[in-house]
Amino acid sequence: MAKGIRGRAAQAKKKEELALKAGGTKPKVEKDTKPKVEKDTKPKDEKDTKPEDEDDTKPMDEEETKSEDEEETKPGNEDDEEEEEEVLFPQMGPCYGIKNKFLRMKRMREVKAERVKANIERAKERVRARKEWRKAGNKGKPPVVKEQPTKLPHTIESLREPDVTYVDSGDQEVEFDEATDKYANYYAKTYEPKVLITSSVNAHPRTLAFIKELCRMIPGSVRKFRRKSSVKKMVSGAKSHEFTDIIIINEDKRRPNGFLLIHLPEGPSAYFRLSNPKICKDIHRKYTEITAHRPEVILNNFRTRLGQMIGRMLGALFHYDPEFKGRRVCTFHNQRDYIFFRHHRYEFQNTEKVHLRELGPRFTLRLQWLQDGTFDGDYEWLLKRHEMEPSRRRFVL
């Protein structure tokens, strides 16, 4: 096939040469299977008449302008472009991606064997260090140097998305707001808190026991039965008796499930969902272990403006001057918008070690709404789960 095509091309060239020698026109060339090549239809005289300067200078100018425009429009050449943030993902385990069950088991046995070897090596190093410590004439155990982890584990809390309302230390605007809000007098130590604690109507004995332990834990608190009175009636009565805060414990199915906190005399009010309540009996403690000393209060991980407001509300329930002799600590720890409450007493075993003993009660709070005023104002914040929680790593406190 290839030889036939070459032969026809050679015959066509010979016909063209003979026609040119004879001074005639070019003969028609038979169609070939090769793709057509477009030829210039202009005569040779027109091509020769063009000035050489225009041919040389015009395309060069166009190429230079094009290259300059491309350099300006390239995104990589911009100096002001921000660097892309590195996305952190959870680390995968040693068996990740192994679909075969027996291969996974084999891999886990190898990993466990490596861990055992590493533990044996560390034990040998400790024995060797103890021998050298004693040879040097020292007594007791040598100081232990703890190895710091190279990387922290990835959790939902560590991968938290930054929020616009984050509060930085030393922010003048935040300091001004805190100096003029409704809790400024308490943090200026102008009055001592006095808390009224009550429950819903016809509360279950378990709810009443929970309230009793709250009263024992919060100094200066008073327990009262509700007796079918409304919230506004309780607010007006508490104002006349100079209470600073009201706590109402609601219940459902004979278990506490709501925590309403109202600050007097002008608010604000906040409602929390109460979950996992444990009294002293549930954690094998006696409520008589809770002494009458004023406790220390720890407010942890309240980062945003809303979180700091909630932290100030919870901190204002306790006296601002703790009694360190009682060694009691009340902790409100915020994690993923859940506020975990724990009540401990610390004991010093020696100058280096501290032992914590949980006293109870314990519970978890989740903010549902924040309202201005004493249960009759506008909502400053309201939880709407499907609208306000598009991402699992976005939190409001």
C-alpha cells in the first residue's frame, strides 16, 4: 500500500516538471489519502513587495506585549496572595486500609510486639539510671524526665473553626463592656451574692435532693418551695427580699432536665438544658463531706463574647472571696458548647503531688437561649440547631 502511494506521488512530480518546462499550467493532481495542506493563493510579486522591516518588527512587538500581560495576570507572581491554610485531618491507625481480617490481626500483633519491646527498653533505662543515681551517692529515686509528645491528637475541639467573636486578652472594647454590664457591681465586690433555688411544682424527691446539694455547694443560697407561683411572681418576691439570682430546676419524667438562671434586679436570664445529673449518692459520696467554706471557681474555655457572658453569669453565683482553708473547687468547663460542672476537694500528698477527690454533685449544661431582662425581655441569642450548626467544628461558646 505504501509503495503504491509513493509511486503515484513520483508520477505527479514528473508531470509537474514536464508541464513547467513546456510553459503550460500545472496539471491536476489526483486526490491522495494524506491531509490537505493549505497553500498561499497570493502571487509571488505581492509577497516580495512587503517591506522587511514590518515583518520583523510587528510580530516582535505583539509577542512582547503578550508576555508582559501574561506575567501581570499570572496569580503565582502576586506578592500579596495569602498562603493557603493547611488542613489538619485525624491520624489513621496502623491497620487503616487493610481489608483482610487476618492481615489486620497479624499487623496488630506486630504493633503490640513493638510496643512491648519499647516498654522493656524504657524499663531497662530506668533501672540503669537508678543504679547510676545510687553509685553517685544519692538516695531515693532519680528525677523522672517526662517525654513531651511531638504532636497533639486531632479532636473536634482542636480542629475548631475560628469565630469572629473570639475575645483576645487585653481587648479594650471587651474590657469597657464588662466594666459597664449588669455584673460589673459584683466583680467590683460591692455586694455579696444571695441565691434563691427552687424547682417546678410537685417536684420528685430526686429533684429535691439535687436542689439540696446545690444549696449546700453554693454558699449564701436559700431553698424555697414554689407552691404554684409563677416565675414573674417569684421574681417580684425575690427582689423584695434582696436576692441577687434565682435558679429554677425543671424536671421531666421524674428527673431534672432544665436549669433556668435569672439575675436580679434587671436580668439577664438564661435557660440551659440539664443532662446527666448525679447526686452525691450516685458517685458513692456523702453530702456531709461538702463543708460550708466558700469554694474557688474555675471558668475554663469560654472564648467568645457570648461564652464570656455565660461564664460571668455562672461565676456570679459564688462568693468572690474564696476560703482556701476548705480546699473546695467548683469547675465549669466548656467543651463543644457543653458546660461540664465538677466539684472537687484537693489534698496535698507532698510538695509535688496533689490528689483530687470528687464531692458531687455533677451535671452538664447546654445553653438554649439568652434573654434580656427578668424573663420578660428580648432574646439576645436563641439556639436553632439546623440553622446555626452547619458544621460540627463550629461552636458559639
